[in-house]
Amino acid sequence: MKDVNQIKSLEITKRGPDGGCGIIKIPHVKKDGTKTRKKATVIYSVGGGWEHVSIALLSQNTPTWDDMCWVKEQFWNDDETVMQLHPKKSEYVNIKENCLHLWRPLNCEIPTPPKIFV
């Protein structure tokens, strides 16, 4: 995970021993071509063997694939693999609607399928 102090679009509002939270401004192009920024809350942490970032747009919409890719680029290096998880339904935790999460384990590499399978 990158040093969060280097993320220019992140306004850190709270820090803790394992991470913090803040507001991030995600680039967005409207249908008419107008460039703007979507505001989102983020919580980031490193603990229990995991790096984690959660993203919730202030508009209450669910972040798009492009939003998640952009956030991934802000918090992790290009050569780091992160994932979104779909756990067993019995293990769902939904504290905030329309909030998505990125995860990276610290003690192992995330396996990825061969490119030819995609």
C-alpha cells in the first residue's frame, strides 16, 4: 500500500493506529462531457494481516468499476494485486449501503488466472 499522505485527492479527517478515514475526490466525466469530481468517504487500514480500503460515494450511488480502479491506483502500486470479495451469504456484513471494499493480504500473493482464461 502506498503512503496515504502522498494521495493528493485525499483529505484525511481522522487517523488511528492502523489507518484512518477521509474524503476523496474521484474524477468523473458526465454524459455531456463535463469533467467533475465525485466525493466519496474512504476508510483505510492495515491490520490483522490485511490492507483494506472501503469506498462509499456521498451521492449514495454504488461506486462504478472505473471508480474502484481509480481508487485502487491511489492506494496501491501498479504491480500490487487487490481484490473485491463476495463471501458466503452467511458471512455478509453490510454496515453501509452502496459501500465497496478493496482487500490485499499481507502474507501471501493473490492468485490470478492465466490471461488466456479472461
